Amino acid sequence: MSSTTPITKAVIPAAGMGTRFLPATKAMPKEMLPVVDEPAIQYVVAEAADAGLDDILMITGQNKRAMEDHFDRAPALEATLRDKGDTKKLDAVQYATGLGDIHYVRQGQALGLGHAVLCGKQHVGNEPFAVLLGDDLIDARDTLLTTMLETQQRLGGSVIAVMEVPEENVSAYGVVDAGGQDKEPGAEVVPVHRLVEKPPVEEAPSNLAIIGRYVLHPAIFDELERTPPGKGGEIQLTDALQAMAAKPVEDGGGVHAVVFRGRRYDTGDKLSYIKAVVTLAVDREDLGPDLRTWLKEFASGL
Ligand code: UTP
């Protein structure tokens, strides 16, 4: 069942406790950790804006202040930079405020990603919407989200993004059983039959791991309300999607996966975060040349 109403809303869950990054995340959300010189969440908000999603709902937790301040105007700082004639820094500071219409809702308790998405029910209403995880970055040169939005509009139901990961890593992700006869010819869009959250390696249906981008049918909200705590005692979005996969498309059911083969940077754990910062810095005109030279010297001494 295709739809022609454009999708305009994005939900960005950023209320997790970020325990893998303690103590840095004791008083600050992990989504505010700098990736080169921008907080991780700014890349995610910019990605949503680039895909035409200008109504952004952030799900925040205890430490929401830093995120609200970051996306708000900073009159005193802006005046100082203006007085100094530092237009480059002024533009950089103002960039975050112009990215869209950003709203906040608080998830009182970190009860899981599914619960965080459910907190967006009232704001989203009865229309398909995107979910972007605030600690998962997709390179701006890749157009994953746009492909996912088009796929949802064409096929209805919900759309997830998956990536091939080494088999030994599957237990860190939701994993899907996808594809088969009804696979679209030559396309990187496959129907999803089963989704399992963080399975043991020997029980994983494949090595296709769910990554942090979703375009969901609003029927997911009723499903999330019925979803009991799953893996880790948390209300899992993967479990609600498993139920949606079994439903007919006229009830908002059906799940398709876009197989992503582009550049993704996970900033949620320490090693991946360090790799993300280095990879993105090496590509920057202002830092890349010096950093490359230094990295070669550094690596030769290891
Ligand atoms: P993660 O499982 O990666 O986040 O959730 P976490 O729980 O903060 O991480 P660790 O394992 O303790 O280090 C994926 C995304 O979902 C959000 C997180 O903020 C992150 O962006 N999330 C997770 C919520 O908003 N609420 C939750 O209850 C759980």
C-alpha cells in the first residue's frame, strides 16, 4: 500500500544511559560526545534535515540540558563572535539552530529503545515517521535515509536498515531473517520474515544486523504498548517489529529492509567512537593532511 503524503517527522531517541561510556556520560548524554568538533547528535539531526525531515522530536532523559542548549540560540556567544568579526565560528554556532523544528519529550526511565519510540506517539500522530538513533552516524555522502523513505512510501509498512557484520559480532545487534523469493530483482530491498534481538551466534538467522535507522508505520505505537520487556528487561523495538512483520499490509504490517553497504560510524562504544573520530577527521580538509602524516609516523612506531 503506497502513500503519497511526504514523511516529515523524525524521532531521535537519546535517553539511554550510555553505560559503555561511563564516566564520560555520568552528567552528559553520549549523543553529545564530540566527533571531531560537532556533537554526534548534530550529524544525525543534519542527516534528518538533509532527507527533508524538518520536524524533529528528541527523546531525552535526565541529562537533556546540554542537547537543548546546543540546538538553541546562544545570544551572548553569538554577539561576542560577531563583535570579533569571526564569521566562520559564528556560522558554525548558528548552524545547529537552523536545522529544523526541534521538540523534546522526556523518557522518565530508560526502559528500552521501544519505550523511547513510544514516547513519541502523541507528537507523531497517525503518519509514518523516521527513527534515527543518536549514537549511530551514517556518512553524509550516503543516502540511506532517503532510500528508506522512498521504500516506505512505495511499499507501506515499516522499513529498517541492515548491514552485513562478521558472524562473531551478531550478538551485539538485532538480526534478521530476510530475502527469499519475493526479493525485488537486483534491488537492495528485501522483505523481512523474522527479527531477533541480540541472538547468541549459533541462533542468529543471518549476519544481517539492524542499524540505527528506521521508517515506521504509526501502527507500531499500538504494538509497542503491547510489547512486554524482552532482552535485558527492556522494551525492544525489534520485538514490536517482529509482530508488525506478521501483520497484513492493510493493518500497517510488513517490514522491509534496505541493505546498506555504505559508511556507518557507531559512536556508542569506545573503540568504534575512536575509529569514527579518526576516520572523519582524516577526510577533513583542515585536519586531514596533518593527521595522515602523524598517523603514518605513529603507526610505524607501533
Ligand atoms: P543503546 O542500547 O545503544 O544505548 O540504545 P544505551 O542503553 O544508552 O547504551 P549502553 O549500552 O548503556 O552504553 C540505542 C539508542 O537508543 C537510545 C539511546 O540513547 C541510543 O541512542 N535509548 C536506549 C533511549 O532513548 N532510551 C532507552 O531506554 C534506551
